[in-house]
Amino acid sequence: MAGLVNNLLILFLVFQNNCLGFRSPLSVFKRYKDATRSLSSECLGSDRPVISLGLSDFALDIRMPGVTPKQSDTYLCMSVPLPVDDEAYVVDFKPHASMDTVHHMLLFGCNEPSSTENYWDCDEGTCKDKSNILYAWARNAPPTRLPKGVGFRVGGETGGKFFVLQVHYGDISAFRDKHKDCSGVTLHLTHQKQPLIAGMYLMMSVNTVIPPGEKVVDADIACHYKRFPMHLFAYRVHTHRLGKVVSGYRVRNGQWTLIGRQSPQLPQAFYPVEHPVDVSYDDILAARCVFSGEGRTTETHIGGTANDEMCNFYIMYYMEAKHAVSYMTCTQNANPEMFRNIPQEANIPIPIKPDMLKMTHGHHEETKDTDKSSLQLSKGEEGEILDQDFHIEEAVEWPGLDLKLGQVSGLALDLENNLVVFHRGDHVWDENSFDSKFVYQQRGLGPIEQNTILVLNPSTAKLLHSTGKSLFYLPHGLSIDKNGNYWVTDVALHQVFKLGADAKEPLLTLGVALQPGSDKNHFCQPTDVAVDPISGSVYVSDGYCNSRIIQFSPNGLYIMQWGEETSSGRPGQFHIPHSLALIPDFSQLCVADRENGRIQCFRLGTGEFIREIKHKSFGRELFAVSYVPGGLLFAVNGMPYPGEAEPVQGFVMNFSTGEIIDTFIPLRKSFEMPHDIVASEDKTVFVGDVHARTVWKFASTEKMEHRSVKKAGIEVQEIKESETVVEARLKNNPEPTDPLKKQEKQHLVRQASTGVSFVLITTLLIIPVVVLLAILVFIRWRKTTVYGADGEHKLDSNSSRVLGRLRGKGGGGLNLGNFFASHKGYSRKGFDRLSTEGSDQEKDEDDGTDSEEEYSPPPPPPAPSSS
């Protein structure tokens, strides 16, 4: 019996010693509390930063100590010591961050932080010694997940003794209430030895130089792998603003296997490797970063500042514990010749598709297999290589020109790339629409009884769906968010609406119906709306009476506004902010400042003015602007003022430089008043015309050799196309063997030729009429000169009728009087009377006015004789 008791006592002592080896939760907490700085209680998930999860596991809460960043794009760091001396393993991460406040977080492991302060500006550095990235969280990106049985080794003789948390606060507008931020991450650690150890392999270019204006610059990195096998499970790319796409590969026996490729302009988190990749001794790891030097005036070098560039490809891997190495780097190009065989996909920019945005913007759940594929170009999908050129011209086969529409005020593309049209049905904006205080005067007509939102097939113009009946009075702007909701403005109701694609009632309403105003709760003829796909913030251009941009939260709460009226062209001020284009690639919002004839771009969230894009060819009015991911900006201007030569046309611009790449006009009919424009990633462009009551379609014609790559099998095909016009394109192509196709193409040629001939004949017929009118005006002027001031009142009735028409008083005829009057200068402040010239009114069909207004008052009658 005594022996049994002795044995039990020995076992108890051994068990107690083992427990002490693991550290009791209480002793761990006391030791941690003595070593760390005091933190605000609101910054901890509980009152205990170290929480026991059993005999061998514990959680460590790493949070910012209640900080309030003072300016946007602030990087703050803080450190936490590992609360144990012996070896431990990080096996899971739980982020605590809000997309409204944090852009991204990085967690490093090292032995000596750069500072001992409570927190510090990361410009001072993160660690004094070598640091290793353990975790990355980017705003609305998928979370980092470690495979089962895999952990990062920390503590002990070889692991890091400190964790350093870096938080990037991209936009500080959410801190207006001066609240303190406690973002961070909770780590799950264990003392149980893990069979597989995670590590980081960093591929980094150190000597790349990007010449100014150079369209495509490749930075290549390659190293021979000389260690035990490793298994790759996640990757991360990083560049600054000039980076277009980053790709990483394993090369074995000349075969290139993709590890991952991603746009560095998307959230820079770790993304899962789509198909498991193993790396063995003597394999080659290769990576390419593609840059564009457009917009820069000096050489760009690799460096740490915002004006420098970086080319980093991070690989997260695991190895058997007995062979594990926690950190490896590659900074050279061991075999430049091999990059002649790199797959063409390495030079194809990543398209930011709606399903990708859905995953990377706002969904933190574990990435499923079906989601992973959306991070890549899907099999069989084609993409355009960066160095190609193109020209925009009308798609003459588009039947949408014959649709029976009301005044087309807004256009957008939905998540399936279908064209969505917002039109006014049988309502028009004329001189009777508003009083001097901008109150709508035609409420007795009731709302528009037709469906005002039409969804069309972008190829055939077939109606797929329609909605919006009995909801609106005078539609204006339209946009579609990442979830497929419609956001529209109504200038008569002075409101902004959020609608589901099939909803009969609005999901959200901003503004007060039929009540114009300039405070936080009212609009005055709002023109357009844009929704940030990342933060969900809503931006409204308000509009004709107020010259401002207002930002709301996703739930419609007022956040801020900027802008005031100006006709002097000062930055940040507007003269009818008419159209909005959100540039998520660069975190900017661009505004078509209509009456100032320019585009102004601002930083999202802060409203900080960044730059202006203005060209003489814009003329005095610029109506609408649209952006396509990849760096293209599209716009349309207004009709030229009398005596000015700039034609009404569409523009294609390089967003980085503001340079005009191309211009375009219709072949069939002519622009009358293009009111809105929208473009897709394949450079298909739609223009809605409020006077012509129609929608034009334009498409790109490649000028240079076009190469496309199919991911499945990396099949490359080359197509050469001719320069621009439809006739030339058809003639230079081989004759089709199918007679039906041949007839179809001949029909298109005849159709385009007929359109040009019609314009030529009409012009020739108009010239004699214009000459005759000029002679009549000259004769009348001569009579006035001869007979003096009273001569004008002695003209016969026939001549009076002619001049009456020229003054805009006649019914029908050439309304030159209204044309000139509609373009006279004007200014307004606050709620002074808005000149009808500046409104969105369109004249009746028999009115010749070229301004956007529907009505302009005729000039006053001649003053009576002084006698």
C-alpha cells in the first residue's frame, strides 16, 4: 500500500512539473501584465489579454492601445512580448478590424521592436532586427488560414520574442468623433509541437528602374531552391501605384507552374494558392512584376517611400518540423533568359470582376473552393495584354438606336454587363417644371407611368427586364453598386433612391420629397450618385442648385460634404457637378464639373482635391465621365458655344496622365446632347443622348497586334486587325466562306455608307437655305441703316415674321435667338434664381436649342421709340 502511495505521489509531482512547464494561465497572465504597457480596457477583447484555452493552449490579444490617427494614410505600430519563454506555435488568427477605419494590418515576429513606446509611427520601422510576416489582413479581403497541423514557431531559442502589429489607417473620416481605435488580432498559440512549421519566402526586386512614360516595364526575379521540400499554400503581392500585375511560378524541367497572380491594387492580403504546389531541391522560383511609368516625369526606383516602387511576391509555405526554416529570401535574377518562356498571362492585368469584388470587399468568411477560382482568370477567359493600342468607333450593327425611349438621362452596366437605361418616359423638363425656388410645378401630372429603368442585352438591345413605374417624376443619374442595387436621382423630387433590381419600393431614400434645400437632409436637383465598392460609402453630386459633393454612410447617415459654386475654375469648387466616376484602383472620386468644362478628382473619404483634367477640346461643357479598371477614363462634352470650334464628341483618356488617347463620334445620326456615358472592361462604350432620346454603342478596334491568352493550356492566338473605319476593316479581312455572313457584312457596309451619304446630301441642301437667310438679314440691316432707329418698326409684316423667327418668337423655323440666348454667361449663389440655361431641361422636338435646357426665355422685345 505504501508503495502505491509513493507511486501516486511521484506521478503527481511529474504532472505538476509538466503543468509548470506549460505555465499556468495565472502565472502567464501575471508575467505578461508586468511586461506590457497599460491598455485601455475598451481595447481588449476581455479583461485578460492572455486567455487560457486548456493545459497547453492560450490566446493572446494584440490590440492598438486606443489610438486616434490625425491624418489619412497613417501607419501606426505597437509591440507585444511573447508571454512565455519556451517555444510555442501560432496556429490561428482572429482579426478585429472594421473596414470603415482600417485599410490593412500586418503582424510581424522579431526579437527587438523599433521602439519601446506604447505605439509609434511605422516610418521609424517595425523591427531593429530581421522581421518575419506572420499574418496579413486587408480591408474586406479573405482571412489568412493555416492548414491543420501547421504553425508558426515563436519563442524558444530560434523563434521571435516579440509580435509587432502594423495598422494602416487609409481614411480617417470615421474618426471625426475622436473615438479611439482598438483594432488588432487575437492569436491562438499552443505549446504542443506541430509536425509542420510555417514560414515565409520573400521574392523581391532591388534594382528595377522604371523610365518615365514607359508603358510596360517588367521586373523579373528568379532563384534556384537548394533546401528540403516545402509546400506552398498562400501568397501575397505588393507594389505601389505603378504596379499592374504580379505573378509567381515554380519552374521545373522547363515547365512553368503558377503559384499565384494578382493585381497589387486589390487588397494586399494573403490569397490561397489555387492548386497545391510543392517545391523540391533544384527547382526554380520565379516572379514578375509589371509596371507602367505613364504619368511620371522622372525615373522611379525601388524604395520605401510613396514615390518609389516595390516589387514583392510573398509565399507562405510549410515544411517538416525537423527541416524547417522560418524565413527565406530571393533578390536576384539567376536566369534572365528563362523569362522569354514565361506564360503570357504574366503580362495580362487582373480584371476586377463583380464576384471578385464580392469576395474581397466585405466577406470575411472562409474562402471556399468556388471562391478561389475567382481570384484568377477563369479557364478559357481571355484578357488583353498591356501593351496594345486601340480606337473607338460606332458599332453600326447595334439596333438600340431604334428603341422608343424618353429623354435618356442615365446609363449603367449591371453585374452581368447588361446595359441599364434610365429615361423619363413621357415627362420632359421645360420652362413650366420649376418655380423660382426650384419647387416642382407639375406634380399634377403624377409620376411617370412607364417603366423608367430598362435592362437591355448589350449585343442585341433586347429588353430583358424593366422596372421603375410610378416612382419618378424627372429621372437623372443612375449607378449600380457591387451588390447589383440601383442608385438613382430625381431632380423633381430632389431625392436619391436605392432600389433592388426587382424591388417595387426603394430600399433607401435620401432627401425630402419635392422639397429643395441645402442642409444635411435636403438636396436641390441632385445629378448623380456613386457607391464605393470597398467601404460602401455613398457619394451624391448635388447638383444644379447646390454645387457640392455629399458623402453618406452605407446606411444613409450624413458624413461630410465639400465644394461650393464657382465659374472661375478654382480647385474643389463646381459649376454644376453633373456626373461622378468612382476610381477604386486609386481611391479617387472624379467629378464632371459641367459648366467649368473639366474633370476634378478627389480622395475618397476626405474630399481632398488631387488634380484637374482639362483640355481645350472639351469646350466649355463636360457632361459625363466613366472609368474602366486598368486606367481608362471616358467622357462626353456639350455642344460648342457660338463662335467656338470644339465639336461634341466622346473622349478616351489615360487616367494616370490625363492625356487624350482617342476621340469618337457616331457614324449614324449625330450627337445632339450626349448626357451620360458608361464603358465596360472590354472597351465597349454606351452613350445616352437626352435630346436624340437614344443610346449609341461604340466598340474598340485594335490598331496594333492583338494577342489574347487562354489560361487553359496557355493557348496563344494572334489576330491582326486594320486601322479604324468599318469599311476598311471588312475589306482587309478574308472573305467569309459562309454566304450569310458575307451578306451580313455587306449590309453593314451599305448601312454605314448610307448614313454618311445622307449627312452629305443634307449638308448640301442646307447650305443654300443658310445663304438665303444671310442675304435677308443683310438686306434688313441695310434698311435699318438707311431709315434710322424708327426703321425697325416700319418693316412689313412678312419681314417681321422672318425676324421674329430668328429671335425665337416664331413657331418652328431656325431658332437662332434661343440658341444664342441659351449660352450667355450667368452666375448664381445659394438659392438665387437658376438660369434655365444651366438646367437639365430639353426643348421640344421642334426647338433648335443645343443647350441641355428644355427652355430658354426669348430676348426682350425692342425698346419703344423715344419719340
